[in-house]
Amino acid sequence: MKLIALALKNLTRHRLRSLLTILGVAAGMFLYTSVETMQEALAKATQSSADDTTLVVYRENRFCPMTSRLPEHYLSTIQRIPGVRQVIPIQISVNNCGASLDVITFRGVPPDALRQYNANLQVIDGSYEAFTMRSDAALVGSHFARRRGLNPGDQFEAVGVNVYVAGIITSDAPQDDNVAYVHLPFLQQASRVGLGIVTQFNVKVASSDMLDRVATKIDATFKSDQQPTHTRPEKAFFAETAKQMIELIGFTRWLGLGAVLAVLGLVANAVLLIVRARVKETAILQTLGYSRKNIATIVVFEGALLGVIGGLLGVFGAFFFFIIKSFTIGNEGLTLALAPTTSVCMSGMMVALLLGLIASIYPAWKATSQPLIQSLSAD
Amino acid sequence: MSLISIHSLTKSYTKGKSTITPLENLSLNVPRGEFLALMGPSGSGKTTLLNLIAGIDSPTMGELEVDGRDIARLSRSELTRWRASHVGYIFQLYHLVPILSAFENIELPLLLGKLTKAQRREKVYAALELVDLVDRAHHRPSELSGGQEQRVAIARAIVHDPSLLVADEPTGDLDRESADAILNLLQTLAREHDKTIVMVTHDPKAADAADRILHLEKGQLIEQGGLNPAAENTPSPAPDHRL
């Protein structure tokens, strides 16, 4: 503890040098946390698990909701396929089919079927009843509402659709937090798609091992129809449809790695400079009876403190930045909410601490390896 | 009884292709509580001898016992531990840690022990009182005069109560008045606190404060004189050490 206090004094009494290093570490860890947040959001949206039982029925060879058009009457046919538990037709309207950081997505659904289809949907403000009572009512995802500053009772217009906010919702499915659910007939008319046409069907099957079988059966059923379908598990649908966005986010992993290496180099350089500037001071401490282990401990603590303090600033800076800005990255009508989690923050802090420790190893060795007599006579 | 007992001590090292022997076959005894001055021209081996006695360097050959311990046989880490409890080192240029206050500099040797914060504080203030710098406890080295810095360095050297103090030109960077005050302080430490002091100096006036003066030349003692008559006649220093 006494050596930690000494390391802390070394840092606090060289304020400018420490501050500049900490700011550098914070910038690197901000970038690292941002990248990890994107990677985690992507992993959640695309990695399937044994609990996944949802299929998405889309128009074959279509990738944007503006071009995927399926007859609403497919509903009753799909419902009759063995293994299907529930089906909901969805009309999707987006302001931008390309990659964007501010995608506005309307999902038109039969109002009475929504709650039945998605039992996990929670209305955290406003009411579901208000949604069912007004044809222009919308249930807005909490992330979307925060981004747009919307509250129940508000009216807002986007993609040429003017809606009344009946409630704010949240759900286990991250997609639900980024969309506005509206009445299906209302959206069909407001977006000029026309009654009887939907973008997709979301199908829940009895168990995850039935996904492939049911998907094959659905596609086979409509193969000879004018609008053939392509049915995939929801997460595979996301992975395939938002391919460009996924590639882009996948690339950011390299940025994260770059940030980690930059932090490593920065702390190592800073600590090495500190050690070089203190050759004589270190020798004096050794003359006073400080062992090489004591000296190395002080150096390593300094590196670790720089890493941890910079990490705290960078990681929690990114955490609050993402919360305040509520970024949602979207592509082909699919959205990915960039919401940092505690696990990302914890891993960021661990990385910062490890980087601080690793970066100090060489300077610590350097500080203790020089012969005492030589260090004492150093200029 | 000798605190320092040196027998046939040799120190040599290689520099490039040549071997340099700053000390050769040197023997010396220093009684406990003695204030010894080592004099000699540059390169005579006096600082090498001081570093060997202080345990910050190891001899090539010979015996070197301090307080009954043969420190010539100790490993680097054993020497470090030994220094922490037995030696106080006073440098010509004080070598205080610039970012720490006088109090914190003096406290440095105590951080290695198991003393509580209150015990450390008590010892630091006792040392500050001895060097008459209590009112400068929280000043940084840059806020002190050269003489005050050296007194802080002396307080740091004695705070853990070592039996041996080694001083390398402790007055070399000070004006006469400050130098005299430092020498008085060293005499007090030897006479009243039973510290054995080995001091290297070029200054004959500084050497006069010691109980005994030894001259080194080319790594050998050329004169192992008796007690310094000047020091014997020097009255006990005045209690006021202000510089």
C-alpha cells in the first residue's frame, strides 16, 4: 500500500505528463469500447441460440423492405403448415434502405395480434389500450423514443407517415427498441403500398429443431406462386440481409485492435520516459534500501494506474456517450442499437488494467537492471 | 571495538580491455562512534572505498566487516536489505526526490518497515527536530536552500537510526557558513548519538571536523594518522544548527 501511495504521488505531482498520458489512454479505450459495443450488438443480432424459434418469410431475391412485397393472404396458408405456432404479417416502412446511423423504421402489424405474438413486449409508458383504440397510434421502442425525444401523447412524422405516440415499449428483442409499431392497414395506406400487401411474415415454430423443416416447407408451398418466398431463421435473415453493415462492423474489430496497441505503446512509452527521467532517483531509493522488487512494483503500479484511470475515463465516457446519443445503425431496414452493456465496460476496464501492467514490464525491468553505481553517477 | 573492519580489500573492474584497480590491498579499522574523514586526490579510490563500506558496491577481494557482518559475501538483495537497516548515505548534491516534501523525503526509508503512519510521523519529526527544520517539513526541495536541503538529506540518512553514516563530500556544494553548520551537525551525531561517520572530502577545513583523517592515493592508504588534534580541541557544537 505504501508503495502504491508513492506511485500515486509520482503521478499526481507530474500532473501535466500524467494527464496527457491518461487522455491518450482514455481516447484509445473510448474507441475500444465503441468497437466492442458494436461487435456485441452485432453478435446478439446474428448469433443464433437454442432458444431461437422465429423464422422470417421474405420475398425471394429481395433485400430491402421497399421491394419485398408479399400478399397478406399467405398468412392463412402459413398458419396451416405443421410446426407453425404463430404468424404475424408485417409491413415495414423505412426512411433509408442503405446504411445509416439514423434509421426510422415503422412496423405495421395487426394491433390485436402484436401482444399475442410478442408476449415479452412491455409498455413502459402510455398504454397498449391507447394503441389499439386509435388507427394512427404507434408503440415506440424505448431506444427510438429516447433518440427522438418522444413521449406518449406526442405526434411525429417520418417517411411521410404521421403517427400519434400511444406508448413507449421495451422488449428482450433489441430490434423492438428501435422501431415504431403501427396498425398494419394504416401503414399500408399511409405508405401507399396498398391494402393486402406486406413486407414479411414472422413465424414462430414449436421448437428450434423445426426451423429448417418449416422454412423449407413454406418456400416449397409458394415456389410456383407469383411472389415466391425465401424463409430463414430471424438471425440468419439479419446476417444475410444486413451483410454490408456486418462487414463494416466486422472491420471495426481491427480499429479496436489498433486502439489496444496504441494504448499499449502509449503507456509503455510514458512509463519508459518516466523511468529514464528517474534513473538517479531510482538509484537513491536503492541506496536507501529499496529492493529491485520494490522499484519494479512502483513502476508497474504507475503503469497500471495510468491504464486504469485512462480506462475509467475512456470506457465510461463511451458508455455515457452511447446512452446519450442512442445511436442506431441500420441497413436494409434492419436496425442495430448501439447500447453499451456492463460486460463491455468490465472487459474494457480489464483490458485497460492489463495493458497498463503489460506496458510497464519492460520499463520496470529497465529501471532495476542498471548497476547501482552506474545509476548514481548518471547525469 | 571496531564498527568497520577492513582487511586486504581490493576492488578492480574492467573498462574496455584494461583492468582498473581503484583500491588495492587496503586494511582499516574504524571504531564505533568515530567521525572519520577520507581525503585524497581525484581517482585515489576514496569514493570507491565509501561505496564499499556503504554496501552499494562489492569488493573483488578481501574482507569487509561492518557491525560484525561480513558484507563482502552478501548478495545484491542481501546488501539492499542490510543497507535499509544499517546505513545512512549523505550525497554531495543532496539527491532529494524533487516531487516529495521534506517530510516525505525523510519518510522514504521508513516506508520499507512495518511502522504505522503515526510511528513514522513521530520518527520523521524527531529527525526534523534534530536538523532544526520542523518549520520546513512540508516544503519541497526547490523551496529550500542548499544547506537546508543537505540537512533534510541528513535527516533522511538518520531517520531509521543506522549505526553507520557515510557522506560523500557533504559540504562540497555549500558556502562556508552552511558547511560549518553541516559539520557541526555531523559531529553532534557522532558524539551525542554514537553514529560512526565516514566522510569523503577534498576540503581540509571539513576534514578538521573529523576525529581522524586518512589520506588515500592510488588506492592505498598513505597515512593512517592518529586522532585529529583540531577535532579534539573543537568544542561540542552549539545546539543551534540553523544555516
